[in-house]
Amino acid sequence: MKKFLVVLLALALVLPLAACNKDTDPDPGQEDKYELALVTDIGTIDDKSFNQGAWEGLKKYAEEKNITYKYYQPAEKTTAAYLDSIDLAVKGGAKLIVCPGFLFEPAVFEAQDLYPDTKFIILDGSPNDGDWEKEGGPTYRIESNVYSVFYAEEQAGFLAGYAAVKDGYKKLGFMGGMAVPAVVRFGYGFVQGAEYAAKEMGISDIEIMYHYTGTFEASPEAKTLAAGWYEAGTEVIFACGGAVGNSVMSAAEEADKAVIGVDVDQSNESRTVITSSMKMLSISVYDGIEAFYGGTFPGGQSVTLDAKVDGIGLPMETSKFKTFTQEDYDAIYAKLVAGEIDILKDTDKTDASDITLTVTKVTFVE
Amino acid sequence: MSTVFFVMRQALTYSIPLLIVALGGMFSERSGVVNIALEGIMVFGAFTSILFINSVQDTMSGQLLLLLALLIAGLSGILISLLHAYASINMKANQVISGTAINMLTPAVAIYVARMLQNVQQINFNNTFRIPKVSVLGDIPGLGDVLFKDAYITTYLGILILIVSTIVLYRTRFGLRLRACGEHPHAADSVGINVYKIRYAGVMISGFLAGIGGLIFVIPTSTNFNATVAGYGFLALAVLIFGQWKPMRILYASLFFGLMKAIASTYSSIPFLLNLGIPSNFFKMVPFVATLIVLAFTSKKSQGPKAAGIPYDKSLR
């Protein structure tokens, strides 16, 4: 028994060393200075969503231009820990720090004054003091060294819903994770996109199941829920909640039905993914960094990237549509760009059931 | 009618892992070692076996791969359970604490190793193990729909484990000794039974079963393994207590839990239940409320193994 423990202990000591030898360090620079930095939020750098998308953009630019880069993972999910990581990045020589996620709002709010010489790109958020208790909500202030980026998720969702109905699907499902603003916008857009397509095609038998699971985790509950929908006739589910999507895909594989992915192109996660409702995270980070080095950093601004600037879209190359063609996609995309379609957002309606629909029947599952 | 069969089929995906893991817990507790490490062992078993599937799935697939993976899950479950056995049997440590330590340790190890090997903490796998329909048997109305369509061999394995466990526990010399060590280890020792050995065996069996339970839980649930089994190890403990440490009752308890879980998740596609307008949280509550009620009524007669949780000390005889 003792020998066994000794062996186990020895292994525990050797394994990390072996890892060091493998050199998984992604930093090409020799000196300890990293010009470009990214601080991760709750997820990890490989969350197949937010952090990863942003990281890929940063990495692409850095490798092309041979600039040093590094990511920092905060010890915990608090503003203090985020600030520590930002401080670490600044001390590490960062000239520009990417902060993906609205959780960074208060941290960037403080950091923009603490480090006036450092530039920040915050995704899905705008710096504020984080005091939501206050009358009228938190105080927003953005300095010239911060570039805040939002995405028009409702347009991305709209495209997904439109394409699904145009492609002949009649019974759809929306399964969101937590009902955070971005997820809600995806859902609203999805419903309205389906409605728009149905009207255009002159049909009135579109049915949508609508549900927020309340987590971003894969679980047998989410899988069974999806399996139940598929069993009851749902043909395609828009899985909009991180790993919840993997449970939906698992159910879709069993039932031989379809899934619409979210945030990034998820076609390689499962053969059932017919398309993905994408936010062009890596492109916008890439563009932001490029602007910084070009001397045109759009600091002090908060922008919402929509169809006009290719901020959202569907990956048509990897999509598995039967009848929905590239021309159809280009046509509807052009309408979004031209602003011909008015899509309601989370700020317009507090609840999805308030959206007025004429030909689409939505069943809300609590 | 097909909806009923569908719900029952879904219920099995919850029931079978719960059944197997709870039976594992039964062997450990009836030998006198409380095992709340079931959750952690499940994670570890699922981790090693999914890692195995991930690395060989390009060259292998189907049932043979699943059987090999189950073996690996079981063996690694044994390995990790030995830590618990050593701490709680040899070192006479508090069994709850060593169990908790394992529950905290294994997800961390799974994430750490996965990221070391492939830089990503989720381990992907292709589910090639589902049997769409068993020939002949799948045509039986009713039973065929529930047991032999969209099935996994693990369902039958679970039933097999149940039968074997019942026989081992009640019809073999080892089973009798195991039960004796859980009830009155000093008496068992006095007639020449090595209590330490029997308890080791009990914990190792629970490690094996919890390990394969972890894999069985993960496969139909997701397309990757993310270092978690969503608290089903703890749920299996509840099943164990609900089932009063007896194999057949554990079966009923796990079927009940599974059915309630399935109804809670699928009710939105059953028009009858949807029209009742009861929120899903109500259905989610049912298994736990039922557990409380049943325990309240049966706790007087509740027959947990008497010596469970007490380290055996020869000198106290």
C-alpha cells in the first residue's frame, strides 16, 4: 500500500514537469513583455464561444504582425480579480487589453482611469460603475482609451430564424441558456425572423417552442427536454446557451433532427448543426487591434456591430441548407444592411410573449 | 401511447446510471464505509474512459469500444476509490471528509490533465454506441418500444448488475460477510473474518460501479465531457437511502427518480401535462419532496448499516 502511494505521489510530481517540457506556452516572444493581452471572464480560453472567439482574433493579428501576446485568467469571477489580472497584464507590458464579456464593465470602468496609457477593447459591454441598485441604474462613462463593442444579436437570431423557415422547417425550437441580454436578443430575433419568412412565403403554420434553461451547462435535463421537443415534432432547435448546445446536439443525433449553433461556427461540433447564428468576435477584435496599430483606435466609443459592418451573420460555407441559397441569404442580409427590417430588442419588450406575431404560434415553456 | 413509451425510454437514461451508482454505494456502505465520494468517482471514471474513447475513436467504434471504455471506467473508479479505502480503513480517517476530498479532487484533475494533453478542457467523443432498434425484440409492442429502441447496451448491463448484486449480497459467503462487517464488525472479526479486507472489497466494488456509472451517465447526455456529472453522484446517494440499502428497492427508487426527472424535462412536449399549466419547477421538485415524505414515514424503520461510518478498530473489541 505504501509503495502504491509513493508511486502515485511520484507520478503527481512528474506529470506537471512533463507538461512544461511539452511547451504549451503560446507566446512566441523571448522577453517577458507582451504587447497584446486578453483577460478571460468566467469561461476558459477554449470555451468555444466568447473568450475563444476574441482570443482567435487577437492571436491571428499578433502572429501575422509578429507581436507578442498572452492571455491572463483571473483567479475568480469578481471585479477585484479582473482588476488584478488587468494590472498583471499592464505590468507585463500590455499596450492593449481585450476584455470579453459584460462582466468586465465595472473592472474596465476603473481600469480606464488607472491605466490611461493602456487601451482596452471590451466586448458585449460598456464601462460602468456596476451599481445596479442605484436609482436609474449604474453610471456609464467611457474614456478615450476604451473601445466598447456590442453585437446586434437580434439580427443574428433573425437570420437564423428566417433561414430555417425559408429552408422548409415549420416546427422550430429556441432553447436559451440564462436569460441574459445577449441570449434574450438572440431569442427575440429568432422568433421575428421565422415570422418574417412565414409572411414572405404566405404560410401560417409555423410553431415555435421557447425556453430558457437557466444555466450554460450540458445536463440530462436539457437533453431530455430537447429530445421531448424533437419527439413531439420539432424539427430544428436554436441552441443558444453554451454547453446546453451540446446536450441539444446529443438529442438531435438520436432523433436525427437539426440544430442551429450560436456565437461561433459550431458545424464541427456535431453533424446535426445546420448553421450557426454568429457574432464575428474574432474579426471585430482583429479590426480593433489593427485600428490601434494604425493610429486610428476608435477609443471613447461604444458601437453595436450589426449587419452593416458584417458584425453578425451565418456561415454559409459550412451550412447544410436544402433550399435556402446564398442568393436568398444575400438578399435578406442586404435588407438588414439597408435597415428595412425593424427587429424588436430586449429593450423594446420585456418579455418574449409581448412580441406581436400574426402567423407564428409560440409556446413558452416556463 | 407512443408518448408514454417515449417518456419511459427517457426515464431509463436517468435511472440506469442512478441504479448502478447506488448499487455501488450499497456495497460500500453495507461493508461499513460511508461513500459520499460517488460523485467524484463518477467524474474520474467518465474522464479516463472518455479520454480513451477520444483517442481511439478514429480506429474503433461501436459496442466493442464501449465495452473497453466501460472496463477502463471501472478500473479507474477502483483506483480512485482505493484512496478513499486507504484513508478510511487503514488511517481510520473521517469517511465523510475523505469522500469530500475525492469529490473536490477529481474534477480538478480531469480539467488539469485534459488541458495539459489537448489544451482544451472539454473532451469530445462521437456517440457510436446507440442501437436504433434491436431486431425482433424491438417489434414487441410496449416493452420493445421502451427497452429495445434507441437503446444502449448499458441498459441491459445495469439489469445484469442488479441481478448479480442481489445474488452476491444475499446468496454468497462473501455477501454475508460483507453485511456482517457493516452491522457488527467485531462479531465478524471474532469468527475469523478479516474486516479490513472485506471493507476494501466493498469500497472497490463501489469504485468500479460508480466509475462505469459515470461513463454511462455522460454518453447519452452530451457530445463532450466537461469534468462534471451534474450532481448525479449525490442523487445516487439519495436513491440509495430511498432504497433502504436493498437492491430491489434501489431499483424501484431509481426508476421513480428517473421517471420524475423525465417528466419534469419532457412535460412541455406532452400536451396533457402542458395544458395543466403547472410550472416545470413543480415537476423538478417532486422526486425530492417524495424522498422527504417517504423518509419521514419510514425513518423509524430505516435500516442503514449499523456500523457504517465508524472506522473499525480491532483494539476496541
